[in-house]
Amino acid sequence: MPPAFTGQEKARITGLLMEAGADLFTARGLRKTSLEDLVAPAGIAKSSFYAFFRSKEDLYLELMLARMADVKRRVVDEALESTDDTEEALRRFLRATLEVLDTDPLYRRLVTHPEEMDAVLRRADPERLTASPDNPANGLAAFVTAALERGDLVPATPAAVVGVLQTVMLVPVNAGRLADPAAYDQTVDLLVDVIARGLTARKE
């Protein structure tokens, strides 16, 4: 039976497990990170891990949730919803999203490794993620649905519009495959403008 921990010990060890998880999941991914790797910095036994998290996937989910509010603030509140101009809103959203991917290695991994997201949702409580008001995906879906209803976007399903926007997230991890990687910044700028303009309906 795992030892009992005081409230202070539990808070300290939880923080150490979160730090280790962020580093290890970013560098190695979910599957290649073992419980031994996670508990070593905290100095606890493997069996004690379960006094803090139900599984590796549960720890991964906690890391996702911990980042969610900040990501939503940056890409939805301060970008997507910062203007009434739909085209400019999409442009700001895409640029803010790319900035998050460039500056947050773990979030970049979450977005670019869907198999890890699937594994987390199979083992952890998906409702905590999908129903969270801080989930930026919910903010994006609501914006797209409302814009389609207003006729501000070209005729399409919400899923198709979101899918087109999501393709931009694949650019950073494939930068080395561009014909000229040195032209990455120009390529991204042009892509953002083309997608924002192309998705926006032209008023007669």
C-alpha cells in the first residue's frame, strides 16, 4: 500500500511529477515514457505514483488542462474574438496558434501527435477535456458556427472550416520539408493570408 503523504508533501510531489511529465512527454512521447522515468525526480516508488494520478494518461491530461486556459486566452480571447472583421479574426487566430506552437513544446506535441491524444482520451476522462470552457477547440467551433450562420464564411460544414484551419498547425513540424526552408516565415505569412481570405465570403 502506498505511504500516506501530508498535504504539503502531496503538493510538492504533484508539482515534481507535472514538471517531469512535461519534460518527458515532450521529449519522448507518452508511450516511451515509463513510470520509472516519471517518479525518479520526485523520489517516490512506482506504486506511490497512483496516489497522485490514476495513470500516465491522467497525468498527460492534467498537463493539457493546465495549459488550456492560457492557450484559449492567446488564440481565442485575444486573437479570434478581438475584432468583428471575420477575415482578420481568422488571420489573428492562425498567427496566434502558430506562435503557441513555436513557444510551447508540449502543446506542439499534443497538437501534432493525435495518437497520443487518442490514448489519453481512452484511458482518462474525456469529458474533462471536451467539455472544458477553457478548451480552445470549443471557442473556435462556436466562432465558426456563428460566422457560417451570418454568411461571413464560404458555404461549408463547420468541421470542414475547422479542418482547413487545422492544416496550418502542421506547417511548423514540416518546415524542413519545404522546397526552401529558409523561406519558412514568408511561406507561413502567405499561407495565413490565403486561408483567411479564402474562407471569408465576399459580400456583393
